[in-house]
Amino acid sequence: MEFNPKKATYTVLDNKEQLDKILKENLGVLLYFSKVTCNVGGALEPKIIELLENEYPKIPFYFVDMNKTPDIAAAYTVFVEPTVIVVFDGKETIRKSRIFSIAELSDAIKRIYNIAF
């Protein structure tokens, strides 16, 4: 299946309260921390969305703009971009920052995804 960025849908988080509600409503969530100006983040984002859509469709993707919502980044002690945090059952289970491969992320998600879903 080919990736179509126009088809990809995800939510940009506006505040910590919104995130808290999402974490209560979903068993698994991927939080993508970056800035609009981050070149690495801009290149990695569509690849992660494609991974979730094709391999882990039960995990929604949420974008945290570190410039707009620094309180969320601070709450998760995220100070470098891009950072991916995968939360299962309300607990941070995976954290990848700066430079990592999609295969590495996929392997980490697969272990927990197969148990949780």
C-alpha cells in the first residue's frame, strides 16, 4: 500500500487536558513531539504515520508541536526533537528520540501491540 499524505489524518494536540482525555479513551497512543521547523521531524512524520496505518491501525497518531504546547513536552520531559513516545494503558512504554529507524520503532511497537490487541 502506497502512502498518501493527503489521506493521513491525525490530531494536533492543543493542551494537556485534551491529551489526558485521549490517554483515558485509548489503550495505545503514539505521541509525536516535534516542531514545524524541524527537518528531521518533517521527514520522519509521514513514515511513522504510514507505519501505524499499515501495521498498527489500532494506535492513533497525535502530534505535539513543541512550540505551541511546551507544557505537554515538559510534562513528558521531552527537550529534543523529534521524539516519539508510545503509551499503552496510560504508561509510557516506548521512547525514541532524535535519530532512530522506522524498523527499530516497529519492532518495539510490535512486541507490545501483539499482547495488547
